[in-house]
Amino acid sequence: MEQDYALQDGDFRKIAKLVMDKTGIVLSEKKRAFIHGRLGRRLRMLGLSDFSQYCRLLESRDGEDERHMLVNAVTTNHTSFFREEHHFDYLTKTVLPTIATEHGNKPGRLRIWSAGCSTGEEPHTIAMTLREFRPSLADWDARILATDLDTNVVGHAAAGVYDADRLETIPAPFRKRYVTVENDGRFRINDEVRSLISFAPLNLLEKWPMSGPFDVIFCRNVVIYFDKPTQRKLFDRYAELLRPDGWLFIGHSESLLNVTNRFSLVGRTIYRRTS
């Protein structure tokens, strides 16, 4: 019989503060049951008797590895291919033609960042969209950076292999061109798509190693976990890393209203840098 661990108020506050300090993610009381379920598994795996012991481990000098595991445990990773499809329509019909016109007949540079890429459906969708718009890309220096806080999902994303049920949201023409079914029934994203993407773990609150500028940043359904001050800092950093008129795509439940004045709304949850 599995042990039932009680999550006391003080232990929950300690865990919430550590997560906030390390990631910027706010764990409200509404998340308590979720945290209890996710971390209860960690306690069983570690052979600990209660959450107080777990907190002492997190706070200890030897707790760095477990602090890392904590971040992976509390990060949620719900996503799908072609999620919020209007974003990819806009990328195809507005963003990429604009950049192509700017380049004219010269070789073009294109940089896109998928910030909070989860298990990789978003950057793979972006890459498919690029291939569909310009199949060869031979005359473009095109790269997609895909990052996430959770190191486990970054590894999954880089492998590019998914269960069969994830295939449903990929339109049939894209499946035919960019997906290969494996012997075990799972499917693999083809190399011509995966070769456009570089995957890396990254904590958005820490130093960013890339210098930009990016033409496009996707940061969708990420800032909903942050408080307003953290959101303001993050969007200001995005603005600094985008080209002066670059595009920012955010999630359907997110808004820049009263958060930053450095972007103007140009489409549904689509913004362009103005300052």
C-alpha cells in the first residue's frame, strides 16, 4: 500500500517560494493538489517519510539535483502540433512573405525562437511551415531555437518521435511530406524538418546565451504561470532580443495589456515590436 503524504502549509509555502525564486512560476493554493500529486511520487522514489524531509533536502547543500527534479516535476507540458492554427496561417501569409520581400533575390537570414517548446510540437510545426512556404530553403540561412525549462521534455523534443495519437492534429498533406511511421506504430518527424531546429534547456529567468536578433519569438502559454512584474521583465527582454519590427506570438489566454508598451497588436494574440 502506498504511503499518503500530508502536505502541510509551511512545507507548501517553502516549495512554492523555491519554485518562484528559481523559475518565476507562481504556485497558488489552487495548485496545491497538483503539487501534492506530482511530488508525492518523488518522496516515494527517494524513500522519504514526509514533505518536511523533502524540504530539508531541497534546502541542503546536496539538494541541487533534487531542486532540478522539482522544476521538472511542477512544469506542465500540454501542447499539440498546429495548436492555435491561426498563428501558423499568419506566419505563412504575412511574416514569411514580408521577410522574403525584404531579402529580394539575396540570400536571407531568418531566426525564430520557440520559448517554452515543451515536447517539441511547436518548433516542429514552425519548421514544417517554413518548409511548406519555401521547400528548399537553400538560399535562406534559417534556424529555429527551441528551449524549455524542463530538461526531460527537451530531450523528448530533440528525438522527434511521438505516439500515434499525436499525429491527428497534423494536416494530411504535412503528414505525407514530413512524417515517417515507425515499426512500433509511433511516428518520427523527418530530418528535413528537424535539421532546422536546435533544442536546448533554458530557464527564462536566468542569463540568455543567445544574442539575436530574432525575427519571430513564440512564447505561448508560458507567462500565465508568472506574476505581472516577472511578465514585464520577460517581455522587455524579448523586445531587446527581437529585431526592431519583429513579431511576438503569445498564448490564447494571454495579453500584453498593462504589461508592456513595446509591442502593438497586429492579429489575434500576435504582436509586433514598436520600441
